Amino acid sequence: LPSPKTPTPSRQPFSNPFLLVAKQRLPVFGRGMIQYRQGKWGFRFALSLRGSVFPKALALALPCAVISASLNFAFRYYEVTDMGNVGINVLGGFSFILGFLVVFRSQQAYSRWWEGCTLLQQTRGEWFNAFSGCMAFCSSAPDKQEEVVRFQHRLLGLISML
């Protein structure tokens, strides 16, 4: 009797993960990518719910929409007209928070970009120091001069490819 964990002949695991895409099967080790059927015009996948974020977004947005509609109905039913400047205050608060988030994210991105440039220049300097050290400690013996020149040219070519 085969053990329950032995794969059936129809679901034998592939040894090459690239064959999984070609045979339209999910890999044994994970779920893999979602295979979309584009349809005749090429955009039918945009209207499908499989792999979409709309169900989760709807689950979050629908309760908010129901509460908002209920409050609007209650305010109109009970004729609440003296609300003051609530709309202006809400818009001002929203604009402040949105502006703060945009500025904060832009500043973070700019600082990360500068950090990357600094690290790149530091790496370049380290490679230059390593190359200079290799050139400085080459032998100056006249009988090895041809080998030294060949080594220096090969090292220069390899460092230049970086």
C-alpha cells in the first residue's frame, strides 16, 4: 500500500520549476502566480474577481459607506442645519494630514537616495584603494617585469569591468 503522502501519478512534482508555468500547474512548494485569461480583446482579466483587491477593499469601504449614508439620512430627517464649519474643519484636517504624509514620504525617499549615492561612492573608493594596493605591492625585480606588466594589465581590465 502506498503511503498517504506519496503523490499520485497525475500530480507528480516537477523537478524544473519553469516547466510548471508551461504546463499551467501550481508548484508543489507554493501557490505560484495567478494565471489570467486575457480573452479576445486582452482586458477581460481586469473585470474578474480572482486575484483582485476589490473584495477586500469593498469589505472595508462598505461599512463606512453605510455609516455615512445613515448619518446623512439622520441629519436630513431631523433637520439638523446648524453644523457650523464642520466641513471646512474636516477638509482642513484632511489636507494637513495628506500634506504631512506626502512631505514625510518624499523626505524619506530623498534621504534614502542620498544614502545610496554615499554608499556607492564609498564602495568605489574601497575598490580604488584595493587596486592601488595591488599595484603598489607588485614586484620590481627586472626578471619578473613581463609577468608584472601582464598581471597589472589583467588586474586593470578586471577592475575596469566593475
